[in-house]
Amino acid sequence: MTITISQTTSGNGSLWTGLFHFAVDSDCSIDYLRGAKGGYVSAVSRAVTTSDFIERVFRALCERQLTPIDFSGITRFTPCDPMQNPSLEWAELSKKALLGGEVEFTEFHLYNEGSSYVEE
């Protein structure tokens, strides 16, 4: 299956993605995150530069009472690259990010003190 995502590279930026590691704040009020030590999540957003993308994702994580720790795999999506054939989930998140201008997240993968990780 081939999924086509068209985007503009105007002043609004390009589509970026990356994996982010975070700690859950002790006062976190979001039910499905509360009690976890930390986790990982992939993010998709429109941004102008790599640093703009990272800043936008860090801000969105902080708004969810999460403390960013680090990140990896930051990639600018290039529609012409045949190696970048996204999953249906990623395509949907990308569409939301392009249309709404917000940071979109995949499923949060959480871990606790005594376990390796828990999916939420």
C-alpha cells in the first residue's frame, strides 16, 4: 500500500517526526500517565527547522505535565523519498498536524520503577 501525503514547504514549514523520551511529573493530573515513571512517544508536527520542531514537541510534552529527557530519529518528511512510506496511523497523524498546526503524538509507551514498560 502506498500512502501519499502532500505538504507545502512555505513559511509554515515542513512535516517533521521523531521519538521523544520523557519523565512523568509527580503532580501529573492526566489519568493514563499518572503513576508512571516515564515513557516514549513519537511526535509529528509542522516546523521550519529541527530546533523549531524539538521546541514545539517539548512545549507540548510540558503542557501534558511531562518533562522531556531526550530525543532521537528527528526526520524531515520528504514526500518524494520512496523509503518513507508511512503507516496508516502515521499518515492520519500527519494529516492532523498539517491541517491543525499542532503537535500530534502516537500512543504513549510508559514504564514504571519496577517494570520495563507499560503501553497506554
